[in-house]
Amino acid sequence: MSLFKNQPLKIYNSITKTKELFVPVTEGSVGMYVCGPTVYSNVHLGNVRTFMSFDMVFRYLNHLEYKVRYVRNITDAGHMEDDADEGEDKIAKKARIEKIEPMEVVQRYTLDFHGILEKLNNLPPSIEPTATGHIIEQIEIIKDIVAKGLAYEINGSVYFDVLKYNETKEYGVLSGRKIEDAVHNTRLLDGQSEKKNPQDFALWKKASPQHIMRWSSPWGVGFPGWHLECTAMSTKYLGEKFDIHGGGMDLKFPHHECEIAQAEACNGQSPVNFWMHANMLTLNGQKMSKSTRNNILPGEIFSGENKVLSKPFSPSVVRFFMMQAHYRSILDFSSEALEASEKGYNKLVEALKTLESVQVSQTSSFVVQDWENDCYSAMNDDFNTPILIANLFEAVKHINLLKDGKATLTQIDLDLFTKTLHAFVYDVLGLVTETTEQSSDKLEGVVNMLINMRKQARDNKDWAMSDHIRDELKALGIQLKDNKEGTTFIVE
Ligand SMILES: [Zn+2]
């Protein structure tokens, strides 16, 4: 029997503002969509927190033995500088400034994004579609919404008619905004907007002659509005009704509100059962901002190259630190807080090592099952990772008592204890206990020692020994390369 059948999971639904029992559309399967990054600059630490939160959700759903399809998009076109559908396309602007192709910008920052998330041990999503790869799907949706009378074309652009939509449906259902406050065009007052109403938002924008990223459409040459891609890609890969839609808190309005309106307009139903929003990250108690220099790049945390930090921190410590806060709470990032997390994390790692060598007994002095239930209860309560971690520290206490002979466990209980602990630490929280890092350091040391021995052999004209070392390493998949500066190696 699949694990999820015994684990009633409750998720806080942003649209109803309550914790609800999670029941998927299709039993045993979960469709989850998370708004991905706009790849025009290095990934922001706040966004990293959002993606890590949903990585944890993905991991826990997998752990519960759901079949999860996790879709996270890459926005590589259509995201304008402001939410009012005005200004320059963020990617095109960067391309213009750096005098490179927009797709070079996209490639550079997609690689940066993937690199950082991988370092932090985030699992890749099941599908990672791009906006530019789904222009046809987006055009089809616009045609549909226009045909239903809920969008209008003007001067080669198409806008969603929010007031018309609001006659039969409710716009603002997620953000709780009143229709009169849901204004999308700050420039309306100067009379420059071509929209019928300031609440309307762009589905398609006419491209000016200098706009590089452009496609043909029934309304002329242009590009899609930002909100549309998520409707196109979530519908395509997860269907008209799917289980979970996630993103950062800042996306509730207008982005997610517009997604709901678009999907309701073309499919006649609300697209998502559970809306989940991750809270923001502050730095030393203040909003992160490039202009005030209260800012840090994720890569700088690992290298320690930022004044904000006293020293570098490993990706696992950063991950542990973020998991110590609930995803819906504001998390404040500071050097002191990371140092405290590092201590806690080291204690946990130490305990996991100790556990490998504890002796079994005939009786158990504590009930492992109760502890295991507490771990599940924490996660089933809207993914409460701080409570889960508190339970992991309970386990650390038990391990230390076991080590000192002040507690006992039978073989069966010890196996359950170890299995559960490993599942939550490695599979659910996604922590890595740095052993891989340590062993690669050791490997480097050993190979360098052999390289030195081979050099000595060559200096002594002992060619047989020199070749032997090279061939044996090659057989292990380690290739030596001799060059002017000496010998280097590649692990295949
Ligand atoms: Zn989105």
C-alpha cells in the first residue's frame, strides 16, 4: 500500500486561506506547477528560497509515494520591466546593454540558475518548459479568449477585458483585491494607454520595430504577455485542472490572478485546487535590494565573498538554514543565523555518524514508532519543516544516550530509527552530509600522491613502475595528463 494512504496531508491553500486536506485530482498522482525564473540576471537568493521550498514539497510528495509531475517553467520572453505591461522586455534590455543576443542572455542565466539549484541539492523538475517554446500554444489561448468575447484587439495588441470577465466571474479571488484597485497600468492617468480599462492586461503586445524578440500572429508581429505562458504550459502538461500551483508571495498579484482569469476564460473552470505561496527572505532584517547594497548572491555565500558574511558556508548549511523556517514565514538571512545553523547541522551530521556504530539490545528504551509519527505529523501539517527538525534533534538526543549506554534499541527498532532518520534528512529535507565533498578531497590527495610516486619512478628511469601507475589509474577511470607544468588528472 502506498505511503500516502496512511498520511493525511494538510496544505495551506492561499485561495481559501485555510489548511485543507490534500486530495489530488487523480488518486495517487500529483500535478504541480511552479513559476520559474525570468532568466535575465543571476538568480536572486529570495527566489532560491522559493524554489527550495517547492523542492522540499516535491521531495515529500515523492516520499509519500505519489507519482508527481512537477513542471517549472523558464521565462525567456515577454516579462516586461513593470507589471503594467510597459517598459522594455527584461531579457531584450539586458541583451541590448551587453550587446549580445537575447538567447545568449537566456543561456547564461539559465546555466547560472541550474548551477546554483544543483549545488543546493534541488531535484530537477519533471518538465522545464520555456515561454519561447510555447508561442503557438499561447496564440491558440488568445484566439480562444478573443472568440469568447473576453479579450479585444487594438493596434496589434490584445488585452484581457477584466471588467467584462468580472461580470460573470470574480477577478481578485486570490489576492483579495477589489476590482477598482486591480489597476495594471500606472500610466493611465496621462492618457497614453490604449487599454479600455486600467485593470486590463496584455495577452499579446505589438512589437515595435526595435523589439528583437518577435513572432507572427493573427494580430501582427509581436510577443506574448508574461502571464499567458504559465496558463499555456500548465494546461498543456498538467491539464485544465491540476493539484498544486506554487510561486513566491510577490506573484499573487497580478501574475497568479491573471493566470486564474485566463484559465477560467478559456476552460470555464478555476485551474488549480491548491495555491501555495512561499514567503520572502530578508537580509539583516531588511528587504534585499541591489540599490541599497543590502544584497547577496547565492554563489557569494559558498565563496564567502561578501561583506555581509563572516566566512563561507557550505550549500548544505544554507539548505538546512532555510529548512529551519516554515516556508510561509519570513526568513531573515544573516551571518550569525547561518553560524547557528552550521552548529546545529554539524550536530546532526555527527549524530548520524554515531548511529552507525551503536550496539543493539534485547529491549528498546524508547518508542521509535511514536517519534516517527511525530515526524510525519510535522510534515503533514502544511510541510512544517521547523517542527520536523525539532524532532530530528530529539533523535540526536536519543543517539547520544545510545552511545553512552543510557538508552537501548532492539535491532528492529534501530533499523526503523535509522531508515526514518535517513529518509527525512536525505530524501525529504534534501540535506547532504558533505561526505561526498570530503571523499573527493581524499581522492585528490591519493591521486596526487601517486602522481608524485610516478614522477620519482620516471626520475629514476623506472619506466615499468611509471607505466604501471598510469595504467592502473586508467583502469579505474582516472586519466593522467602530462604537460609542461607537470601532471594533472581527469576522473572519467
Ligand atoms: Zn507563472
